[in-house]
Amino acid sequence: MLYPLKFHPILKEKIWGGNKLKTILNKPAIDDNIGESWEISTVNNDISVISNGVYAGRRLDDLIKEYPTQLLGEKVYKEFGDQFPLLIKFIDAREDLSIQLHPDDTLAKKRHDSFGKTEMWYVVQADADAKLIVGFNKDTNKEEYETFLKDGKITELLNFETITKGDSYFIKAGRIHAIGGGSLIAEIQQTSDITYRVYDWDRKDSEGNERELHTDLALDALDFKGDRSFKLEYDKDKNKVNNLISGTYFTTGAIEVDGTLKREYNGLDSFKILMCVEGSGTISTIDYSEKISFGETILIPRTIENISIESDNNEMKLLEVYI
């Protein structure tokens, strides 16, 4: 029988990573340059391993093969097969990430036999004056972009956003972006690890090498429009789901739980994901209970349609994600 699943985090060293995943989110990191904690993944060579209950030690992809529709939902399994369709992360940027973008499904399939990458960010914590880069600050074009990039002035074309805790952004495929230093982010994205890096601040690794750029690949993938439809405005009512984004690739809501909240998913043909972005509490089904704390993520199988969410003494904030 399936139950709410937790996983061992997959920690990633990054040249721009810090120690907040350890000091704030209590991840089992040893080094001080851990940039990412992959919470739920079936990306090749980075398969999540279950950490709780009778399936502890089992790989997520193995469990999907054993319980495909029960875990994912019929519609999701029909579209994605044994691949879990989302990659769930926490990201700690001690320094600015590279300026980058991701291809859409069509281009990614053609070039990499992969899905594209549309994603969203939720700001878990931000240092004073922490910023994100999201999109261009005006409509531009290929020629202007190439000129500014060649002259080392690409940042003059980009839109900078000063961020605070609770801010949320939608990054569609093709939109240029970067997470700035001092940001701790929850990221929800399509299962894809394809990134086109276009500028890396002239940074060098410990051996004096600059990281690879993907200047030519990025040109066909870029959205040159300067539209401002990326910041997600949402209600912050307690004990209800406040919608952040409803889209083709995922639906995400923010839940601030004070006391107990009953959540019903009757008829929803999808798994559900709960990311704890503040506080702690307990997720309960009819016959199973699991603690969830700040920085933890739980996967609720399709077959579980009713849960109870109870906060501890402090209020608890969750991101709820499904397809």
C-alpha cells in the first residue's frame, strides 16, 4: 500500500553554492559550497531514494514501475511513462548564478531527446538587497542581444528584481534569467537538466577554467520580448490553497496552515507534492502519519485523495504542486 513518501536529498556542489541548505534547511551537507538539494528526481544518475516507511531504501523509478498509475495517475503516466515529470529542488546561491535560459519542449526534443524546462521559483529566504534576473528590461532582438553580449554589457539589457521572502516567479522556457547571490529558493520545474549558459560573470573555477557557455545554442531558444508577466501575485489567506500558477506543466498553490486543514483531492488524476517552506507539522492519511519540517518535501501518491495537515505550535507554510 502506498503512503506519503519522503526522500533522501541529493546534494549538489556548485561553484556559486553556500551553506544555507545546511544551516537553514538542515540538509546533511558537509561542505560549504552546496548549491542545490534535489528533493524529488528521476533524472539519470540522480534518482531519489525513499527515506521513510516500508519502502525506505527503494528508488523512486522502481516504485513508479511497480505502481505506475497508483503513484502518478493514469493521465500523467500515459504522458510521461516511468519518468517522474517534475524535478523539485531547493537552491542556495551564495554568489550569482550564470545568466541562462532553457529550451522549450520542441527544441529540447530535437536537440537533446529531452523535455524542455519551464520552472517557477518561490523565495524561501533572501539576504538584504538579494536580486533575481528575470527577462529583458525591454523588447530586444537577436542583433542587439548579440552586440551587448559581445561587448560584455549584457546586464544592461536585463531586468533585475529585488526579492523578499514569499515572492514567487514563473520562468517559462526561453526566458533569460539568473538567481542572484543571497537567495534561498524553492524551485519547481519540468524534468530536464538542460541549461544554456550565456554569461558567467567571467568567473573561473579552482583550476582557473571558465565554465562552458552555450552562446549559439541559446540564440534559437531565446524569447526576446520584454514582457513583465513573470511575478506571481497571490492571496495569503490562512488555511486555504492560494493559487500561484495553473499551467500545462504544473499547478502550484501556497498554503499557510494555522491549526488543522483537511485537504481533499477527489477526482484529481495526479500525484501531489508538499514542500515545507516555513514551520513544521504533520501530514496524515486515514492510516498513516508523517512529520514534515522546514526544508522537507513529501510526495502524496495519486491513490491518496484525503489528507489532514496539522501545524505545530508555529504556523506552517507549504507549497502544493500537482499536474
